[in-house]
Amino acid sequence: SIYYILYINQMSIKNSPSVRSELVELFKTALQISFPQLENELPVVVPCNVAKFGDYQCNNAMALFGKLKGQEGAPKNPRDVATAIVSKLPTTSLIKDTSLAGPGFINVKLNKEELSKRVIKVVRENSLKCWAPDAGVSGKRVIVDFSSPNVAKEMHVGHLRSTILGDTISNVLEFCGADVLRLNHVGDWGTQFGMLIEHLAEVRPDGAAEDDVSDLQALYKESKKRFDAEEDFKLRARQAVTKLQSGDAASLQTWGRICEASRKEFEKIYKRLGVTLTERGESFYNPFLKGIVEDLKDAGFARESEGAMCIFLDGFQLPLMIQKADGGFGYASTDMAALKHRLQTEKGDWVIYVTDAGQAQHFEMVFAAGRLVGWLPTDASAAPKASHVGFGVVLGDDGKRLRTRSSGELVRLSELLDEAKNRCMETIRTRREDAKEEIDEAEIEAVAAAMGYGAVKYADLKNHRSTNYKFSFDEMLNMKGNTAVYLLYAHARIAGIVRKSGKDIRALAETHDIALGNAKEEELALHLIKFPEALEDLLHELAPNRLTDYLYDLSEKFNSFYVDCKVLGSDTEDSRLLLCEATAMTMRQCFALLGITPLYRI
């Protein structure tokens, strides 16, 4: 895959911890010296497919030969192009040697001493921060809009993807040096509040007590049923919305109570998932809506169409409606106000929206309108920029959207998390009973929560976000294969090796280096130092599965190393213990970025 080539050349790669970035810079210099007539030629650097030939490969020769053909003194074939590039490569300790393959592929073998030096560095510093790539985001203000449940409705499995995708993307951005604002754009305004307020006023004419809004889901269903069946109630509900929007004190008080009850329920879920957000709901932008419509109308960007105020955009059949014919405002109005606020008040360099793929066109239109009115640059890749992270749906065994069997409603997120945790508790307790180990219920509960919640997250994150995936407890809690449970066990096993040695790893790292005498040791070290590349790729695609792929491959590489290389009691025990610790540290950093709690004993 060469999808990252242009991206990586746009990033700041001075002093980058990414080997790929360094190789790009080296080959870029060689290309400029070898063929100065081809300005801005970008190196194509990819991992080598066949390990025995090299670690990385530069694949520019064939394309360059075609561009140079016919020019005076042009190389006679692609291999001559490759030879010319290699001859101008700057001297570096990173590269051991190069070789040519086929019609001009340049294979690069890295220096083992350089690999060793990079791996031991993280152990000595007791941190992977030195491996954090700039990725074009360091020092940038990034605003990530994710989760966004609706007030008066319970969070369901559909909110899971937005919440954990947004959290992981935010974690990686922060790790790479970005200043991240995590926004929860909750649905806390709109017609549903007219139904709820009117219903509460009628069933509790003396005023809604705190207990009356504790079961908001039931209240919402009751009011919605009446709204659909009773014309008189529907009229009163709409009048209640008007009162609320006009600032009626009693209506605002009830609305505030409803929002607070919902907020408490949301926070319970976020606490379990270990997710932090700043709430800034739709209501926050209400004061700006009228002014924005007037400004866009006065500037000629919006015009009336069938009584509504619309922005007409090139490339879209329908316009973006920023004010309804009845004078009301909808999602487009709020999203335009939010975009402006995030760019101009929050000074965002990058605004990211994590919602289901069904909203892709809506956000394309909002961003296009932002470019039209001058809030965003006409070049979509220039800063400040806006991106939509769309995702597929969670499916049940029947291949349809996951719903409960009893009611046919979307599965409640709290129930889903309970089930994952309870299954893990049962498994862990059984294993410890069989091993005749002491049962500490508090410890088992903590381990089960980490494992269960981690399993739910990982099962989602390992899929490319654009795909639908089938939810299966049996698969996600499997102790074999690409699951969080397997990876947590793998980490606990490595931690156990280090613990069993009885040695002070930090002290050991100060006095010992890592020797890569075995091919499996070298293979593991090579994969370890690709950690920055996984983060670069994740941020380029805004796809967390880039990190889960790296993590699973790391565990496989470690298993292969451990089968071939005895650690405890070997002649190179100290070196291999340090390699074990580097692997465990890297796994823990991956877990942290994915929002998963590592386990040292299961």
C-alpha cells in the first residue's frame, strides 16, 4: 500500500521517530540530487514484502524511467535509474545495505545496531513518548465531535461506535502532541422536548419532581405514543416547543431537569468506558442561529426557496436548508453554527465529526458551505480543515441492525456492557477455582470489567470503521485469535516472564543493551519500531484498525520469538528480558490509546 506517500511528505519529519519517514527524507534527497530536473518527485517507500530481501523498499525507478525517457542522457532502463538513486543516498547509520531487485526496486536492510538502540531507548525512558510521531498534528488545535446521544433517550449500541472511535482518535491525537477538545454534541433541543414537557405538565400538574424524570425512556415512549395518536396533544406539544424556544421560565426549568437526568445516565456509561467529554449540546448554538442566517443572507450566500432559506451548492442536487419555511431551525442550521464557532472561536486547526456513514452527505454539504462562505479554505486539504469519520452499523446474528429479541429495540449499551463483564467474571472465577487459586471477588470484578469492556471496544475497533460488523459475545471473548481477551492474556504472560526473573528492569536497561543475534529477535525489534508508522497511518485514514492490526501482529511476532528464543536461564537472558519489556510497554501504550485497561495477572 502506498496511500500514505503524499501524506507523509507533507508532515514535519525532522527528528521523526518513524523509520519510514526517515527513509522518505533520505530518498527524497537522493532523488533531488540524481534527477534535479524532476522537481517535487516524492519517494515511494513501503515495507518489503519478502523479509529476506530487505526491511523496506523504494519503488520510484519504473515511474521515473517513463518520465525521463527521451531526454538527453536519460538512463537506459529502470535499473539504471535505481542505481543512480542509490549512489546519491546520504550516509546514515540507519541503513546497513541496499540491493536491487527486478526492474529497479531498491531494497533497504536496516542496521541491527540502530534497531537495538531505538528499542532500548523506550525501556530506558520508561515511556513510548519518544516514539510519538509529529504526524502533522503536534501543536495543532483539534476538535473531535463524537458520541452525541439524544437527551431523554438511553444510549444504545449505535452510540458505541461513535464513542470509542472518537475516543481512540482523540487519544492518538493527544499522544502525537495535538491540543484536543473532545465535544459531546448531545441532542438537547428540538420537538421531542415539547412532547416531554407537555406530557409532564399533564401527568404532574403540580410540577415534575426529580423522580418523575428518572425513567426518561418510559416518559419519552409515553409522550411519543400520545404525539402520534392524539391530534390535540400534538398541537399542545408544538405550542410547548414554541414556549420553550421563546424562553418561558417554567418550560426551561423542566427542560433543565430532563437534561440533568439524562446527563447522569450518560456519565455512568462514560465512566465505565473510561471516556471523557466536554458537553456542548445543540442548545449551546441557539443564540447564534438567527444571526448566522441573516449574515449569510446579507452576504448573498443564502436565498429563499419555497419559503425556506437555503444555500445552493455546486455538485449537490438539493440545497442546504439553514432555516425552515416556518422560521424554525434544523440540523443544518445548528451544524453551520457549530462549524463557525469551532473554527473562529475555538480556533480549531482541524474539526473532526464522528457519526454514522448515513450522515456523510450532510457533512459534505456543511463543509462545502463552509468553504463557500470562507470559513474553510477552498483547498480541502489545507488548514483549517474539517473531516467526517463515517462508520457502519452493528449487526445481530440475523445480519440486521442489532436489536433485542423481546422488544425489537436497539440494544441498550448498559445491558451490553453488563453482559460482557458478567461473562468474563464467570470465566475467570471458573479458571481460578480449577487452579485452586484464592478467589478475591473485588479483584475478579475489576479484571472482568477491564476484560469485558476491552473486548467490546476491541471487537469494534479492529474492523475498518466504514464496514458493518456482526456483534458476537462468543467471538469477542474468545481467548484465541484477534481479540482483546487474547491480547490481554498475551500481555499478562509477558509481564509474568519479567516478574518471574526477579530483576529490576529499569536498572538492567541502564547497564545493558539489546543484542539481536537471532532472526526472531530482529523481526520483533523491527516490528516494535514500526509503532510510529501505525499512528501515522491511523491519523491519515482516521481508522483505529491501523493500530489494532499493529497490536495483533506484535503479539504474533512476540509468540514467534518466544518459541524460538529461551528467555529465562538463557545466555542472553538480560537482553531478551529487555526485549520482553519493550514489547509489554508497547502493548500497554496500544491498550491506552485504544481505551483498554492492561492486565498483569488474569
